[in-house]
Amino acid sequence: MTEGIDNRLANRILWGLLIGAIAGGVTLVAGSFFPELLPVVRRFATLVLDPLGQIFLRMLFFVVIPLVFASLAMGVAQLEHLTQLGPLAIRTFVLFFVNMAIAVALGMVMMNVLEPGSTMAPEARESLLEEYGGAADALIEKRAAQPDLTPMSVVEMFMPRNLFGAFVGNNRDMLGDVLPLILFAILVGAAAVGLPRGRRDQLRSGLGLINDLMTRIVHFALSIAPFAVPAMIYSVIVKIGWDIVIALGVFVTGCVVVMLLHLFGTMSLWLRFLAKRNPLETWRLLRPVLVTAFSTSSSAATLPTALAAAREDLGVRAPVAGFVLPLGTTMNMAGTALYEGCVVLFVAQVFGIDLGFGQQLTLLVLAVLSAVAVAAIPGGSLPLIAGLLAAFGIPPEGIGIILGVDRILDMTRTMVNVGSDVVTTVVVDRYTKLDEVHSNAA
């Protein structure tokens, strides 16, 4: 599963990004010759362009709470049949989690080493803090005033006394705390497993309906994205200057490099030591799958190609491929989890908010859970990233900074998602065969 979008719409968004960035650069160059031009342009951006961008962003914010709850609860509720699959299911889910956790950890190491958001000058950061609302300063103070991490504070974080008050939020914070919501969704899904089949099907049908409705709302938002994205990137460039362009360039380069490192580094180690296969030969056979994933930005669209390659080229047995690959398409989101963690750290660095080791460890877990909960909808990860930002006291409006480059990174992270799915399938197939050999020998 990925948040891949229609190619024509995606291309329009990408062209919009380029047009907005070029127009912003031209305006800055012109402003160096005609200083009186910049104040006028910045005023226009504030009065006209920023409201357009905010309409787009807040339509995404609307769906955060219902989307996170419905997606995650339904995902857990659908796992009830896996209990009969024994070692196959356990091995698959363990590998999914380890794969995503390694990916997020690599992304976090990269972000802490490069710190692309910290490359901006103090003046540019202050302008961003003003641009994205007075809530930024309040949130920074709130984060600094929070007590040390203790067992009781962890309980309060995930299980507040007032569940609905925790994630309803308010106007200042834009979004509430999504941590209790995630836990509540998992509990609801787990409880659904014990319901009679008819009642369980009714619940899953209702959750599916919520997902479908949220899908349509995100479609509405993305229909104005080709106009909102260039408006936002132009506004940011003319107000902040070249610093944000440089920071975004470092961020995109770092993300692409670490995604490729995970795919062709970590997954090659899995192929060599867990699957006992030649990595170079395996990647050669998977080249059509990776190209399809990269060009379509859709794991779902790549699934038929991945199934054919796994069965015919890699010799994976049909039952294993038919179980692991479709499940991986909906749950094994290494590229998406890595990206979510990087975005949260990048926006935090831009706003000067320091996330300690304990908070980054929490972010790793939440990025994995959020990636699993990403709905198969256009732009599905964006509302969840906004929720993660809010959960760590970072202004969720900051997601607008990376929206323009999202398309570029979407193609790469989809390729990572699909490649990791196939490698996981190959590993599971080998160990399942070993189990059968040992069973027959006994």
C-alpha cells in the first residue's frame, strides 16, 4: 500500500512545485535589483496565496482523527484469521516490524547527522515561526516545560483520563494528541476479534465506510494541490529566501540516499544471510518490479508484477507469495515509515524544537504504527504525518514545507516498500520450507 496518486495529478503537482520554486527564485533575484518589490509580493502572498495553502492543509487535518482510528482498528480486526497460520504469520509480522524499525532508525541517524532543517539561518527560522502561526512559540515552551519521561508519564501519554478530550485538540494546537487514539484503535480492533462473525463483519464494514469517506475528502484536497503547492512554495521562498530551498535540497538528497541504502544495503544482507540468495542476481530479476513501483508510485499497482516475479523468477511457492505479498502491500511500509520519521525530525529542526533520545525512540515506534495505518488513498500519509507532528509538539502546519517535494520522494519510498515486500517473502518462504523439511524428518 502506498499513498501513490494519479500520475496526471502527480505530474501537475510536480510541475506546480517547479513553477512555484522558479517563480520564487526569479522574484528574489528581481527583489535584489528592486528592493521595493519584495514587500509588495510578500503582502500578496500573505493575503492571497497563504489562505489557498491553508485550505488545502486544513482539509487534510480534518481527516486525521477518523482516518487514523478507522485504518488502524480495521487493520487489527482483520488479523483474526492469521492465528490459524501459526509460524508463517508470526514470522511474517516479526520481519515486517524489524524491516520498518531498521528503516526508521537509518532515517533518524541520517537526520541527526545531516540536520538539514538546522542549515537555515536564525533569521529564516524566525520568519518561519512567524509564518506558521503564534502557536509555534507556545508549543516550543510547552515542550520545554514537559516533565521528564517516567513510567507514570508514559501511562498518561497513552492512557489519559479523558480519552476524547486528548485527541479532540483545540484551536491553538490544531490537532490533539494522537497517541491515545492509536492505542484505543488497537484495543478496538483486538476486541473486534472476539465478536461473533456477523457483528465483526458489521464493524469492519463500518470502519471501511469511514475510510472510504475520508478517501473522498483527501481527493477533494488533492484536487486543489496543483494550485496550493506552488502557492505555498512560492510564499515560503519569497518570505524566507534561499535558506529553505537549500534545506529542502539537503533533506531530499538525504532521504533518497538512506532509502536506497536500506533497500540495497539492509535488504541485500537479508537476501545473503537469511534467504541464502545472491543479492545481485535477485535484484537483477526484480528490476521490472522496482521500475514499475518507481514509475507508478503505487504498491497496489505493482502487486501483480511482484507476484509473478516471486513465483516465476524467484521460485517462491504460491501459498507463501499469495499470503505475504498482499499483506506486505498493506502493512510492510519501510519506505513510508522511514519518510515519516525523517519529516517529523526535519520540521522539528526547522522550528528549532529538540527531540531527545527517548522522544525519538517513541517516534520510531509511532512511525512504524502510522505507516501500517496509512490508507490506500492519494496522499494517505500526509494527515498521519500531521498527526505525528502534533503528537510531539511541532506545529502541524509545518508539513506544508515538504509537500512540494513529496512526489519526488513518493516514487523512491514506494520502490523501497515493494522491494522490501519481495525480500521478506523470499525469507519467509525459505524458513517455511525448512520447517516442512524438519517436520517430515521427524
